[in-house]
Amino acid sequence: MHYKNILGALVFISMLLNCENDENSIYNINIIPQPSEIIFNDGHFVLNEFTGIVYTDDFKVSGEFLKSYIQKGLDVNLNGPHKIKFIQDLNLSAESYILNINKNSIDIKARSDQGAFYAVQSLRQLLPPAFENKTFLSTPVTIPCVSINDNPEFSYRGMHLDVGRHLFSVDFIKKYIDALAMLKMNTFHWHLTEDQGWRIEIKKYPKLQEVAAYRQETLIGHYNDQPHQFDNQKYGGYYTQNEIKDIVQYANSRFITVIPEIELPGHSQAAIAAYPTLGCTDEPVKVATKWGVFEEIYCPKSTLLPF
């Protein structure tokens, strides 16, 4: 029994060492989310100024995204001898792709531009961080030869951002969308209204911008801290309709659907502060300056339906 225990321990240690030293281990290919299937092959593809990128109008979004991304770190052209090629494969589903990296070429196979875009995101994660930092490289980049066959496990893949309580700039939201795209998410849930602020321009109801978009101050610390303390600073803002359209268009260019959330019947104190008749008491209220749950809700009466 003692001999068997020692032998088992040696086998286990050997397996651990092999995993750590195996260059083709899946744990050295840091693609998130992990693709459905990865096959490791010998060799590397060398990405340099002689690399060509070939795509048709069917893959215009993906091709231009990849070219722009690579050019952050290297000069590439469309006519180099070692090519990255986009190939349409109608046997694949809309969001799936096959990424074949060989010594002399990289083939991206997809049914649609969306699937090809996800292949580009996987390829992107195989490149050095310098590309993310927009650091220009003076040396070629080697990419391991792998074959990736990938298909999303879930049709809805999304993230939520609350701008009602804390306002984020348009530039930040675009960076947020870029991060979603890199992780192959396809939905941006945009939480635009809250008790503490209304963030979307509605030209027909200007008080939503003038009143509901701003709170007079904000609670400092935790809600349970007593006595409550405030920063005494007016806070808020809103996105214009043009900014909203710009963000939606930006998300569409990365195959991300924007779901705007307009809260009701609760989480509506900011709107009721602008238009008290929306509430159930007609009493004036202020845009919430604290966190938590509030009693003010849109009153379910027929006179409000046209609103």
C-alpha cells in the first residue's frame, strides 16, 4: 500500500509539471470567454509589416476593426505575402466562427460579419498588451498556431451600467462598450433613470433636463451611518439625444444591442420632482439625495397615460 501511495504521488506530480511546462496548454492561451474548442499546432505565425489583410464588404466591420487595431502597434498593408483572410462559411451560425492560425496565414471563417468580429476579438487577445496600450512595436509579433472553433453558449450576453445614481461620460461608456465587445458580449443594458437622477433628454418635457437630471447634494458614507452627512454639491447631468444616438451607433458597430431602461412605477422620484402630477399625491418632492427605497411612484391613473 505504501508503494502504491508513493507511485500515485509521483504520477500526480508528473502531471502537474507537464501542465506547467506544456507550451500548448490551454491555460497559456488566455482567451476570455474560453472558446468551445482549441486545437494546438506546432509553430507560430509572424505578424509584421509584410502581413496582408484580405476581406470583402461582407466582413467590412471586422476587417476594418482588425486593421485599425493592428496598426496601433505595427505597420501592415493589404498586399503582404502572409495574409489574414476573411472567408465566408454559410455552414456556420451567425455568431460562431473558426479561427485557423498557421505558419503562413490566418484564416477567419464565419457566416456573418458578427461571427467574424468575435474571431477578431479572440485574435486580439492573442496579441501582446502593447496593442491595447497603443504602443508602437519595432519588432515582429509571433502568434501561436492554433485552430479555434467557437460558438456562444448563451444567446443573451450582456452587462448593465447604472448612470442614474452616478453619471458616466460618453467617452467612458464607449470604453465600456469596447470591453463588452472584447468579451463577445452582445447586449448593453443602460439604466438611464432613477430616484437620484434622470439621464435622457426628452425635448417635449424640458423639466426632466432642468430639474430631474440634478440632485442638490449626495449622501456621504453608508445609508445606515447616523446622522446622515452630505457633500453639499449639486450633482447630475444628462445625455442629449444626439449623444444617445452616437452611443447606440457606436454599440451597433461592435454588434452590441442597447437596451435602455426607463424605471416604472418606482425609482421615479427624480421625474416626479420635475412633474409632481405624475405622482400619487401631487405634492412637490426633491430629486433623491440618498440611496434606498422611496415611496414616490408614478400614480396609475388614466390622466397619466398620454404622458
